[in-house]
Amino acid sequence: MSPIVSREFRLKSRPDGIPTPDNFELAETTLNEPQNGEFLVKNLFLSVDPYMRGRMIDRKSYAPPWQLGHVMDGGAIGEVVASNNPNFKVGQNVIGNASWREYYISDGSGVGKVDPQMAPLSAWLGTAGMPGRTAYFGLLDIGQPQHGETVFVSGAAGAVGSVVCQIAKLKGCRVIGSAGSDAKVAWLKDKIGVDAAINYKHSANMHELTAAVAAEAPDGVDIYFENVGGDHLEAAMSVLNMNGRIPVCGMISGYNATTPIPGPTNLFNIIGKRLLLKGYIVSDYDAQLSDFYRDMGGWIQSGEIELQETVVDGFEKMPEAFIGLFTGENLGKMVVKA
Amino acid sequence: MSPIVSREFRLKSRPDGIPTPDNFELAETTLNEPQNGEFLVKNLFLSVDPYMRGRMIDRKSYAPPWQLGHVMDGGAIGEVVASNNPNFKVGQNVIGNASWREYYISDGSGVGKVDPQMAPLSAWLGTAGMPGRTAYFGLLDIGQPQHGETVFVSGAAGAVGSVVCQIAKLKGCRVIGSAGSDAKVAWLKDKIGVDAAINYKHSANMHELTAAVAAEAPDGVDIYFENVGGDHLEAAMSVLNMNGRIPVCGMISGYNATTPIPGPTNLFNIIGKRLLLKGYIVSDYDAQLSDFYRDMGGWIQSGEIELQETVVDGFEKMPEAFIGLFTGENLGKMVVKA
């Protein structure tokens, strides 16, 4: 095998506000033949996710920040194209923390095999992958949805939110989704099957947002799935019923904030309404992964859960796709086809 | 029995900010002889509690607001002084939602007998009563303290907080209490036995408060017992460890606010640290009351929990005692001796 030239994106500078293309540097590396026990993977689909924004800055978080000049981290689905490892044969599809690069060499650690029979390759980055697991465990374990309850989902058109909406419908709930464009609202109603969808940008302030949610929730809200923070959390505190639950998955409204955003003024509702808020990270549920594959595999096979994704074509468009997460470009999971 | 003239306090006007004496009206009523099945109670100790502030205003809450011109609600310990009810004999000590009045006539509904052998009469309004139950269930059920963990208690010198501190010590935790005067800090160390106490008024801002707590919590904080809200909650979000728990009992810093107080800017910690926040009201645990009497009764008898109270002498001083809750006049439970 002759050496392979692989392009990769490196963190060039830390963003201030929404990331811009010049935070990223497209570079080339040369990979040599896999050594004994190693194999070469060509990435086919790469993931861009909101959590990556947190790693681009130098702040104490649940994971250390990325270093300047280093390749950007991230999940990807690839195919083994050369191998000196008997467990990973040429042609095998794999998933791993493969980073923003076209090729990589692995010894197998942190790399898993994926079964294209259970779900199409790209779906392993979305509904059948990390965002799907995030939706599944947060809604079911923390939210504990009961038949007939009302679930309000922020970031409903995103990779996680759109799966939350679908699982909540499967559980017999009334589902209200919030998103940031009329196109997303239409998509939520037509493709995701929510009972009601709100374009939060039509609300001039938190009070209007609260009224918009309340209008769609005649029996109040029992679960607020938190992807967004800010005004959405404040509105949720107002509309939640007694014993309401808030799985806290993300607060994307603050990810690009350059100054701290104050929290809701109505946190006192936590007491009177006996609210539960619980933060979590998908990896907290690694021990229950088989539950996810059993249920989600079945729902995908039966068509009860539809795979929804936005595919950006071309490895060189990774920064553009990533930035698009914060400017509302994606319907469902955003992936890049290399 | 000749008619009895009983003084009572009525809600004269709704407070704007910290209540003032002219929000209350001292009036007299005349009580006639108890009819068949009724008995006459003379109140001996009356309770003033922070929750009462919420009922004085006309805002949707977990309980309806008090009506102007009506007698103020509240718990009291009394003695039966005349009776036409065979279940409540003269001399029996009783507890009930007796309101801010010297005497009342009851048919027994909502009135319980108290046993002066288990705890002194006034303690039934504090450590052995509602504030003690609030401390017990919030800390143990929501906080789930483990031996060796660190517990940070706001409002630590109050009726609830001072019991939380003592139970946390019994459970083998390191306890850090926050209060609003040097006298309270000294009292927390000397009488309540906390490991560290902080006068939050010495901190000019949230950052200094965070640093002050962090300095006393070398291993971080595992449980933050929330009585206060505002800067305390924000500081707690910073110092809490992974999987930290926040029983949300009260947010007294906001009770007298005339404009909405923004929440913490660092709520994103809920996600990375997988924090749990859970609001509750003491009556949520009425089904487990026997657990409380078993444990707290034992701790009081053995002296493991000390009764701490501030007694204001004179029924006419009820408004003064109540206002003192918000100006930091009490060490432990504030009661009025009629």
C-alpha cells in the first residue's frame, strides 16, 4: 500500500460567539501502512454535534477542551480499507471517535463494528447512535413519560429533539415541539408527527413564548425536554404541571454566548410544583446500551421511528455543517458525507 | 363559661418588599362557649415561618393567597381550656393550624394531640414539627447523604437549616453552613456543631461567595440544601461535585423581591455535573410521618439533635417576630410565646 494523504480539520483558534470558518484549518497528513494489529479506516460519514462547541473553548467542563493545532474530535462511520488486524477485515463498517479526518489508523480501541442491517450507515451517527441514545435515556429514564401526558421539547428539529418527539409519541404522549423556523415547524408536523409545533422566533419575549406553549398545552406540560435553556426553560417553569420532570440534555442557547446569560427568574416554581431537574450525559447510560439497541432497533425496523437527517456533501464542508447547527440549518441529525 | 375576648392579627395590606407592621391589624373577637363536640384552645406558642410571606401576596402558588381582612394563618401549640368533646379533654396539649390568635374553638378537625414527653411544647413548632420534617425528608430523601460527603446548607441558622446541619452531621458528613451574621456563624459552630460556617454578607459578590465555600470544601460539595436561592444557588452550582444533589426547600432571598431576580448564569453545570434538583413541600411526605417521629424522637431523647429556638415573648409581637425572619433576627426556629 502506498502512503495515503488524508485531509483533516484542526482547531486553529477558539471561537468568540458563533464559530466562523477561520476557527478551523484544513491540513494534510500522510498515513503509512497499518502495522501489525492495526487497520486503516476511510471515513464515510462524519458527525457534527452541538457539544463540540463546548470543547472548542478553554473552560472547565465535563471533558477537557481541545488544544489549538490539534485535529477536531468527533464521531464518524467508516469502512476498513486495509487491515493487519484479523478482527477488522477489509469492508467492515466501523464507528469510532474518528475525528474530523478522511482516514485514520486504529488498533481497534474505541472502535466498534456497525451492522448496516439494523440501520443505514449514516443513522449510526444519529437516531441509532449517540443522539438517539441521548434522546432515549433522557426521556425514558429521567422523564418517565406516562400515556396521556404532555411533553414539550425544545430544539425539537435537532438530532436529539426529533427523536425525543418520536419516542414520546410512541409512548402515547401529546408532543409540542419548539424550533426556530417555519420550515422546521412544518417538518415537525409533517415528518415527525408532533401534535403541535412552535416557531419560537415568532415570540418577542419569554412571556409570548410561554403563552404560545400554554396555548398548545390545554392540560399543562408534564415533561420539558431541555435542549436549549434561556427563555425556553423559563417558559417551561411556567407551564409545567405539578411533579413535572426536566431531563437536562443541553442548553444550546448559551453555547455561543459571549457574556453569561442569567437563568430563569421563576425558579421558585421548582418548589411549589415539586419539579425535578436532572442533568445527564449519554455515556452515563453505557451499561444499559442493550436496552437501547433492542428498542430502537425494533422501532427503526418497524418504521415506528423514522430516520431524519440533513446530509452535507463533501469533507471540506465540515466547518460549514458545524456552524449550521447554530444557525438552524439542520432538520434532524446533521452529518457530512466524505 | 363567660365569653372570651381573643386578640388576633389580620392581613391588613399586602407587603411590597419586606413586610412592615402596618401590613397587620390587631383585632378582637369574642368566643362563646364550645358547643357539643367542640372545645376551646388557648394558644401557648405560635409559629412564624418564611412560607407565610408567599401567602401574603396575590400570586399563583402551591397554596391560595390569604384574603385581606382575614386572620393570618399559621401553626400553634395550645392547651384545651374548655371542652364539650370527649376526645379532647381540658389540659390536653394540641397542635393545629390555629392562626395568629390567642384562642380558638375547634371541633377537632386538623388538630392533633402532642406529647410533651417526646419534645417540649415549643419544639413541636420547630425541630419536632413542620420545619424539622422539612429538614429530615429533604435532606434524607432527596439529598441521600452518604458518610464522608460534604453538605452545604444555606439559611443554616434558620429553623429548617439548623436541623439539616445536625442531621447531616449525624450521617457522618462534613457540614458547611451559610448565614447572614457573625453571631449566627459563631452559633452554628458552637451550638449546631458544623465543620465550617460562612457569613455570606462578607462576600461582596457571587464569586467571593463561591471562593468562600470552596475554601471550606476541599473535596467539593455533594449536597447543597437550598433555602435561599440567588447567589447561593449560583455558588453551589460551581462547587458541587459530579452527581451533586440539590433538595430545593425554599428561596427566601426572592420572597421579598419587588422585581424578578434572575437565576444563576451557570445552570449549564446541571448537565456536565449531572446535578439533580428536586423541589418539595413538607406535606409530600405525610405518608412517611412515622419515620420522622421514630428517628427525630430518638435523636431528641438522646440529645443527638439539640432543640434550638428563638422565643419572642408576647402575642402582640407576632408581626415583629415574623418580620425578623427576613432581617435575620432568629437563631433556629422563631416562635412567639403568647
